[in-house]
Amino acid sequence: MVSVFLRTFLLYVILIGTIRLMGKRQIGELQLSELVTTLMISEFAVIPIQDKDIPVTYAIIPICLLLSIEVIFSFILLKSSTLRKIFMGTPSIIIYKGRLLQHELKDLRLGINELLSELRLKDISDISDVEYAILEENGKLSVFTKSQKNTLTPEHMGIQPEENGLAHPVIIDGEVSQINLRLANKNEKWLEKYLKDVGKNKSDIFLMTVDDCGKTDIIMRDKEIRGKK
């Protein structure tokens, strides 16, 4: 028991020191090579704890080797932009000049619901307010809103703006969301009439949102229209 305790404590201290040397990043900010190194180090550390017959050095040596490889590899990537693109990838533009690039979502295997969730976490309730959305190398989403949304504010002008509330996705990739329809205080009858009025077929719609004030936003497959009903 004492041996297991000492082994665990020693490897714990070594792992803390190793992760510190790799840099101060959150898990979601780890580069691919750093994530792989972290996973492999954790596996090596567990082996001598589970089996007392295996010397601790069997874990320490691979951990030190992995740390050395990671430090050297990181230095090489800093010096070579070509290798960095190959191993780390490049940022992906999901929304470009207000237009949702659906093929990028497909290539990234990113669902529209996931994108809308990320936008809400950044206090953006309506996708139509976004000028650029970029998925960075570390998996974080950078968002830039349209200029008319962030230059002058109603507070600066001394007026009370109309609250739009949340934009509810009522149609996602041709499928109607009954829950979101109810949240938007709408129903199937209203939806059918609206689509008939604008001459659109729900099967051709990639995303349709309705905010709490009734403002609609429709993104067709590689085509975008907006209206208010």
C-alpha cells in the first residue's frame, strides 16, 4: 500500500511538472500534438501504479521522452508554416460577409444546432447579425458581428430599442421543429401560410428562424432571403 501511494504521488508530481512545461492552456485550447501527448503521458503514468512489479522508471522515461519530443516539435512548427498547416490545420471560415457557408459546415461535420449554440454562448441570438464566424485551429469559434450592430448603440443615442428576443430555429435542414415553433408563439398553419406567401418550400430551406417579435430569417441552400411577417 505504501509503495502504491509513493508511486502515485511521485508520478502525480512528475505529471504536474510535465503539463506545466507544455504551457498554460485549457483543455479546449490544446493543439492536436499537445492533446495526443497528454493522453499518452496519462496512459504511461497509470501502468506502474496498477502493476507494482513494473518499475516507476518505465513510466518516467517515456514521459520525459514525450515531453522532449513535444517541445522540439513545437519549436519546429513555430519555424515552419508549411508543417504547421499540415499538422495543426488552418482556421475555417463558417460565415463570410454575412453568408453562411454550408459546405464548410459539412466538411467540418458541424451541425447547425451546434453553431447556433456557440453563437448563443457569445450573446448572439440571431445568426443574421454575424458578419464573420471563424473556427480556429484550437476548436474555438471567433465571431464578428455586423458593423451596424456594434458601432452606435441605442444607449449612445438616448433611445429605448425594441427587444427582438431570441431567434428560434423553426426549420433546420428542411425539418420543422415543433418545440421551437411553440417557443416562437407560432404553429404549423402560420408556417405553411408564410412559406406560401414568400414562395418557398420547407424542404429547400437550410435554416429558418423566428424571433420573439416575429422577425424571420431564412437561409436557403446557398441562398439567403430575409423578411418580416
